[in-house]
Amino acid sequence: MSDSWLDRVRNSLPFVSKRETPENLWYKCPNCGTMVFLKEFEENQNVCPKCEHHGRIGAAKRFDILFDGGVHTPLPPPTVREDPLKFRDTKRYADRLKAARTSTGEPDAFLVAKGEIEGRHAVVGVQDFGFMGGSMGLAVGAAFVAGAHAAIAERAPYIVFTAAGGARMQEGILSLMQMPKTTVAIQQLREAGLPYLVVMTDPTTGGVTASYAMLGDVQIAEPNALIGFAGQRVIEQTIREKLPEGFQRSEYLLEHGMLDMVVHRHQLRETLARLIAYLAPEPAPAG
């Protein structure tokens, strides 16, 4: 069969390289499908201006919008043994870590910084879903504990933003051991009389939900965040029943008593500052 005229014209044209343009000029909202200028989306704190869908957000940006003027002091990441099981699936675990660090620019999935929120000192830990799904391994557990100890040393509240697919399978039982480890650190905060506030973001699942995500003195979530332990399909197959609409979403969990409040990202800073003032009032001046 002879080529069509369109094929002949196309094949006769010289190869033209793709014009160099910004890779991501637009952001397509996964909720409503609206195309938004990426710059506008980022300036709106990764919230869709049309439907208010809350996009995922990394640690660096979270610190910038939370602390006064974006000014904060990062805590050095703890040193842990990497790839303790010499794990390999379709790729070596060491290679997966390297790729995640290259794409995010961060050492692991949990970062801690200290600074001020509306003039009140706080230590803040942020879990980044962009780093291997925010999975919890030795480095995440060590960073969480270091943040708790920093809060105790500073006599400051500890605020944690969670976002995780669960424990990091490449570290096996060692990843699950971070659940009791972080729980002990939270108990140390309570013994020191310091508030521990949790903000659950989309998604917060698995062993993270089963440990430090659900142990806050105040449980907060961003709108429509997926929060749970096992996935909805797994639960339905286990109990052989259809689950309610919106099951495992922030608003459903608030209605059924698992959360204290659901707060829009634009109001989070103000809300956290108010909670700090209630739960960790500054000592009265002497005299």
C-alpha cells in the first residue's frame, strides 16, 4: 500500500527538535480537571483555585508557608544504617534511595525544622510523600525522634505533618520497629508537658496511621485527605460489605470522631498558632 499524501509530506520535513519551554507550565487538577498555571497553583499553596482540592506539598515549601517569614533552622538528618537488609526487588534499594534523593533533593522522607509561628517557638516535622511514598524506615523514625527530643530541649510544641503509604518494605521488620520507637518519643513529650499536634495530609496510611499519626493531643487533617490503615478495597474484601461514600476521608472521620478538626491549608498557620497559645502558653514575666 502506498503512503498517503500526509505521510509523504511528514516524512519529507526535516527533523525539528522540541522547542525549549518550561516542563510544567500548567497544572491539571486531579479533582476537577481544571488547567491552572503552575505558578498560580504554587502561589496558592498547591490548592486548586476552582475546587479547593489540596495538592501534595513537600517539606521545604511547607516550612516556608508555616514559619514566620519562612525563616527556620533545619535539624541535621540523623545518620542511620542504609540498606540494612541488602534488599533488592526489580531494583536495588540503594538505587531507589539515590533516585529519590535526586528527585526531591532531600536525604529522606521526614525532615524537621524549628522556628516561630506567629511569634511562638515550635519544632515541626514534615513527611514528604514524594520521597518513596513517604514510607517509614529507619531514617524516618530517627528523624521523628530527633524532632521530639529537640522539642523537649527547646521546651516547644512538636507539630508533625504526616503523608505516607506506610512502612518501607525494603527495610522489613526494622521499618515496623519505628512504630513503638516513635510512640515512646511521644510519651516523652507528654511527660515533659509539651503539646504534640498532628496534621494529617493526603495520604496518611499504614503503619504511620497506626502509630504517631493518631497519637496527637489535637488531631487535624487537611480537607479530603485519605486517612486509614488498610486500603478500602482490602477492607471491603475482608468484611464482604460495601463501605460508605467518603470512607477514610477527612470529613467522614471528623463526623465519626476520629479527628478534632479539618482545616483548609490557608488557615492552618493561624489555627496552629492559636492551639500553641492554648496548649503551651508562654511563662509570665518575672516580677
